[in-house]
Amino acid sequence: MRSAITASRYRRLYLRPQSIHCWASYRRTGLLGTGYSIFDQSEPSPICQLRLGVPYNLQAPWQRGLKRKSTVKLQELPQGLLTGEGLPPLPEDEGERGAAGGGMDYPPVVQQARNNMRRFPQCVLLTRVGGFYELYFEHADEVGPLLGLKVAKKKTSSGGVSMSGFPFFQLDRFLKILVQDYGRYVAVSEEYENPEKGGLMWDRRVSRIITPGTLIDEKFMNPYENNFLLAVASPPLASLSSPLDAEVGLAWLDLSTGDFFTQESTVGMLNGDISRIGPREVVLRPALSTRLGSGEQKDISEGLKKDGYFITYHPVATTLGDSIPPASIADWGQMLETPVPQNTILSMTVQEIEAGNLLLDYVQARLPGMNMKLQPPIRKCVDDTMLIDANSMRGLEIKTTLRDGLLTGSLLHTVKRTVTKSGARLLASWLTSPVTSVSVIDNRLNLVETFLHDVPLRENMIRLLQKSHDSQRIVQKFSLGRGDADDLIALARTIEVTRGILELLSSSQTYNDKTDSASNHRESMEVLLKKLSIPSSLAKRITDSIDEEGLMQQQRMEESEKAEMAQMARTAIGLEEEGEEIKTGTEASRKSQKTKTGKGHRIVSHKDAERQQAWVMQKRVAHKVVGGRHTMVEAGLREKGRTFTPNDCFVGDEERLWLVTG
């Protein structure tokens, strides 16, 4: 081949595309270094061109067209750094493999979990996989031992991946540990059927982010207390001469009941208002600071953290919409059951609206894609209730004791004789925010006297209330799309109980007493009856649509399946749990309900002793207290077998001021 090429007149050699010849073969032929130029036709530029002489500039015989030659001087070439733009960034899911994933290709389930962990780095991710919730990577190593779970290694083509998990019906148990005990944010990733054919069967997306203030219907929630989420909005106070009088907007809601409130406050009254509300979580804007002293900057969150509140910072640029000004409620309507009354809108301050915007934006971020419906906001006015600051709230032991911080021994624990869960929540609200309206107080006292003296009416009312359910939270569950057939049946029974209560009150002796002496009590009863609305048609539609016997049979089958899955969990994951810790949700809830019902009967059985205590305030124009009592001290002394000495207090006739010390 060398002699043939040497005899030809061509000095430039071209290789055919996909030629089997290579650099080594031409080196062996000795053509390199003889002045020939070698080109590869499959590439736009030569592989190499070694010139020892000046080659002929002849075209290959198979090429056609004119010869073109261009000359560029060295000084004309661009100098310095290249100005071309870099490659566009990879999509987030693909970038996970190359960057954070270290170039590893994980199985689809693990890869989906890894992508969700990147999207929500501040949360502990629980991924639903069939009948289990699983943790992967560093979450399994860090959180698994805290939950008492065994951490295993999942074998993949890219190496071992740490993982741990638990059965799906134990979600509430582990959420309580993570959210309430350790104060962690938890992102729950659920399975969604993938509509694309030929791809993955399930797509796993985060359905909600659970925090202490965004609980909905978890079994570990205290049904006798509200679970309030509070947002605080305050203006910058760098230019104010009196920062303690600066306006602060408050907005709080309970996702489990749908109650929504707003209030105007000040920096000086902020601690007392927050103590009265008792939120589980407080939402602040980032870098929210106020000047509480002369030239001293102090963050609001510092005082809240000292009081043990759970603080979350949530950035919001303007409001729920990009083009809506901060002081607007234009987007509130999509989250409310009914429009906000016009008089409420006109009475709201700018800070209240900003707090409401911050609150609703935070809720939407924590519950993505969930169509919730809240009640229209109720504006709390400072003049309507008695102001109780934080120190007085603790000193009076209204909700918790001063020494131990427990409910037992507090005023709420001492006077609570409610039958329903919603009644216990309402009583706590009345004690922490006593009303100052004389007409409202008189109506309440008239009703208390009516039930105190009419024994048959009181006993029949207690009997009916014991058959009712927590309708507030049941209705809210349906507004959030989480209700089931059991909730529908409970709602229908509660409607029937309400109809019975309406008939009982309408036929009572007080309501039918037309004498002048009973006019005040009759008017108070009429006010109560006007608040009762009976949707009888809804209850009939529910009972006609649901087969209760078939529903009970289905529940028994589900309990059996859960028991089998619990046994599989012990074997597959190696959970070291005692037998009583693994229960089916329905069986555990039934036993708990029986226990609570038994406690309710024991409380009612002491009605004679409670009636003897006669906790009814006597109406007087002057401030004359004869035989004044301290309910908490009296109850504590009674448990020790000691008696309480009543006290008298007369203010207004002779003495204008009394100083009461401890």
C-alpha cells in the first residue's frame, strides 16, 4: 500500500467513514512523517496533519466544487475568556441524580423519595409504599432510632440505601412523637396513580406538611382543647416614639373546627393576648423585630420562645396573590364558607388583614392542593372581653397550675363539668376571655339558674348530649375531604339529638311560664332556641344512603387485614413492640370511647354534690361579697379532708379600696 500511494500524485489522504484503519495502522505503514496529510471523512476536522514539507492543495477526486481558502491573522483572533453562556441547568429530578445523588441511579421509589427530600429540606419525609410509610437516606439514620425503628440497608445497583418504616395505620402514633414530642416538621408523601401509560404505576407527591398548628383530625389531638395556629403582623418600629403602643395584627384559626378570628393588639399587650389565645404554633415574617426599649432592638420571637411557643418563619411577599395589595382580603373568599360581612371588613385594621394574609398563605403552603373551607373571620374587640395579661393568667392558674404547669388543679379543671367536647373548648374560651357585656352575663346566669332548679330538664339534657358527637370537627373533616361513612352516621345522629334538645327546651316549664317573674329566664331561653338550626332533611338523606350493617361488616374485615399487616410488620421490619402497642385503629378508638363514656357517667353521678356547691353568682348592684370562695383552694382542701373558710368583701359603702394580698 505504501508503494502504491507513493507512486500517486496526491499528497493528502482521506479515510472513508467507518474505516477500519486507525492511527496505529498508518503508523505501521510508514506514511506518517513523509509529508502526507491524513483526514477522516466522518469528522469535520482532520485527525492529524503532520507536515514536513509543503503539501499539494489538491482536492480528492470524489469531491466537486470550487476550492475555498481563508486566512486569519493571529492578532484578529478573539482574546481573553470565552463569552459563551453555560449549559442550561438540568431539571430538578434529573439534577438530583447527577449532583446531590452523586451520579447514582436509584430505583424509582427511592429516587422519588430523594427528589421530595430536596424539595422539602426542612421536613422529615414519610413516603407511602403500599401498606407502609418508609424513611430513606439520612432521615432513616437520624429519625429511625428516635422512633424506635430498625434501620436496614436496601440494596440497589448504586449501593446500599438506609431505610426504615412502619405500617400505615401507625401513622398517628409516630406523628405524635415527631410533631409534638420533638417539634419536627413532617412531610407526608402519598401514592397517586400515574395517568401516563407505560411509565411508573404510582407517582409519590407530598400531600401535606404537618406542624403543631396544622393538625386536622389526628387521633392524638386533645378533643377538649382548640388547636390554634396564630399569625402576628407588626410594622417596623424604628421611627416610632412610643413602640409599646404600636399596632399589631393578630389572626388565628383552628383547622380542626374551621374557626377563624382576628384582633387588633399592641406591642405592650401582645404577650397577654397570645397567652389568652394559647396557640400551638406562631407564624412570623422573617426578621420581624420591634423596639421595646430606648434604642434597643428586640425580636418578638425571643419572648415567645421563652414562653415555650413553637415559632415558624414564613416569608410572604404581599398576600395570597401577586397583584393584590397587602391590605386586601380579595383572595380570602376562596378559603371561606361564606363571604366576610361588610361591617367586619370595614372594622379591620391594616395589620389584622396582613396577619390574615400571612396565616392563610402559610396554611395553603402546608396543605398544598387541599380545598379547605373556613368560617368567616370573627373580629375580637378589646372592649368586649376582660384584659388578662400573661402574668395574671399564670398567677390565677386559669388553664394550668403555677408550680407544675399541669391542667389538674387549675381553675378550668376545677369547674369543668361539661358533657361534650365542644362544650369543654367553649368553657376554656370563656374563662380565658371573660365577657364584659352585662346583657350576655345576665343571659348566661338565667340559663344556669334554670338548669340548676329544674332537675328533670337538666338530667334529660345531659342524657341527650351524651349521645351527640363533635359536629364541629366532623363537618370540618368533610370540608377538607377527609370524612368517611362513620362520620356521616355520627353527623346524622347528632342532628337527631339536636332535634330532641329543641323539643325538650320548647316544652320546658321555664319556656312556657308566662308570668312576669319568669320573664327574664323565658327571654334567655328564647335567645338560646333561636341559635338552634335543624337540617332534618340532611339527616334523613344520610340514614337512607348508608347501610350500617354492611358498614360494620366492612370494618371487621379491615380490622382483620390490619391485624395481619401488623404481624407482617413484626416479621419484615423487625419492630420491637409490645402487643398492646399494635392495635387496629377502630378497636383502639372504641376502647378509648368506652373509657371516656365511663368517666362521663362518674362525673354525672356526682351531680348532687355539684349542686350543693352552687356555683351561681348572685346579682347585686353594689360590690358586696358574703362568703366568698376560692374554687381551686376549696377543692384542694377538700381532697385533704380540710375545710375552706369563706371571706367577705364590701367595697363601695364605707371602704373605697381594698388591697388583697396572697
